[in-house]
Amino acid sequence: MSDIKPPRVMACRLRAVVWGLAGLCVLTCLASVRWFSDPSPSPNVERVPLMPTPAGTADYLQPPGVAKEMRWRREAVQAACAGTRGESFSDAAARLSYDPKTLINLLVDDKNRVLYCYVPKVACTNWKRVMLILSGASNQTDPKLIPADSVHRKHVFIKLSDLKPSQIQHRLLTYTKFLFVRHPVERVISAFRNKFEMNYTSSAYFKKRFGVKIMKKYRKGVSPESIPSSGNGVHFPEFVSYLIDTKKEQFNEHWALVSSLCNPCDVKYDYIGKYETLADDSKYILEQIGAPPSLHFPEVVPSKTSAVVESYFNSLTAQQQSDLVKIYQDDFQIFDYHFRNFI
């Protein structure tokens, strides 16, 4: 019997091979498209940190990942708040409009239709300088020329809490909103160093107002009479003991939770900047809110606190370490921060 196949059989087999190869190509292409596409990632996906802006580079181009990172942060906040929010943002705005004390940290720029929630120890002095120029409240063009202490005085800014409920609600729902956050442990250490270890003019108030009371209560082996009236000499573990024993609602804004100051689960922020990528995030947000090209965020000076976080944290007992992280748990979770094996 001949081994030569009839022409019709050969043609059928050839077509089958061709169709098989074509199908394989289609599947490969689809897989490639899916691999290189940009699906919405889970907020828990580990991300590579953004590269910081080179110092002194005024017209540095934004890294392409900044917009994507902003979207990730919004999604992370929404995911973290999902279990606590039982109302729409519209309903939350209506409720907040009748509770103005929760909106004290939101600064209003009606000229550019912007709300900025300032957080102490997260570059808020420089951002307040920028906001004064942006809103037209200052004739300066260089933020660094505005005295630092002047931006923290009363009545310098219009606060959202100053407005009527209908005005508050309108701005919460229609204005562009942004804030800047920082790693909770580094922020609280920065606040302690600034207010209790430095000799700034503002530090004297904090030492007398809080330092004396803290040392009298937590300083062991000394009589209350031996505590200096100036409040100098507070130790970090003593400060942390004070935080542990104090209700969070009574915290000074310099160590209050960002989630308490800015209500991220009730206010739908368009942009969430981070201190860790301050230069890039600030440039991006200024562009998005329509700032003039001539207005630049001041050059970012690397924080000295970052290098000493471990030593300060290690000065605490194991229980204090655990309790401190627990205090700021909401900020850790909402803004996607982590620390050692605690959280």
C-alpha cells in the first residue's frame, strides 16, 4: 500500500497547522497586551519608591510614575476607609459642614478653587508660603522670602471652618483638595525634636505648656520641685508615655493623627502627597491646580530626623513601642505605611 497521502488529506492537514499557528499568535498577542497594560492595581501591591527630584533642578520633568502613584494612593485610602464609611461623600460633606471644628486645618483658596489640609511637620510652612502666593494674599513671588512665623499667625488664611455650612459643603464637593502625609513614627519624632529639644521661639511655649507636666508625671526618682520651670530636658520615652496616657482627641496638632486633622475617609482628596517624595509631588500638584510656571516649591532639604528614627524608637520599652504604633494605627493603614513587624 502506498505511503503517499491524497492531495485533499494533505491540504486539510496543512490548513490545521496554519490555523493552529494563527491561534497561538493571537494568544501571545493578547497575553502581551495584558502584561504591558495598566490595570488598576490593588492598594496592597508593593511599589518601587519614586526617585526624588535632583536638588536645584528647577525645570526637572515629572517622572511618569507620579500621576500613577497619586491614583494608587487615592485607591489605598478608599480601600482602607471602605469598612468605616457608611455614607456617600456628598452626605459626609453635608455632615461636616455642621461640624466646623473638624475642618480647622483645611485652608481655602477661592481664586484657584483649592482646599489644602495642612499637617504640622509635613512641610506645612513651605506649603502655606506657596498658598499665600497662589491665592494672591502675598505680593511675593518667591516663597522663601515670606517669613516662616508669619504664615502660622491667626487670620492669615481663610479656613473652611470659618464659612457657612452651605459654603463649606459647596467647596468640599467642587474644589480640588490635597494634603501631604509622612511616616507616623518619623513625624512624631520630628515633632518631639522640634518642640522639646530645639531652642526655637515656638519651642519655649511647648516646653512650658507640656514639658513641665510631662516630667513631673513621668520623671522617676526626682521630686516635682526639681523639675525646671522652663520645661527643658524632656526625654523621648517620657513624651511617649504622655501620648499613651492622653486621649487622641486631646493631642496638639503637631502630633495629632493626620486622619483626625484631615478626615480622609470623609473628604475625597484629589491628591495625596508624601513627605518621602515631597519635591516631585509638590511640583506635580502645583501643575495640576494651575499654579503659574514661575511659582516653584522651595528646594527640599533632606530631613535630619530620618537618620535618627531607629535610635529614638529603640530608646522605648517594647510595650511603649507597641503602644506608640497602635496610637497611629489609622494613619499607618489609611496612608499605606509600615514599620518593622508592627504593622
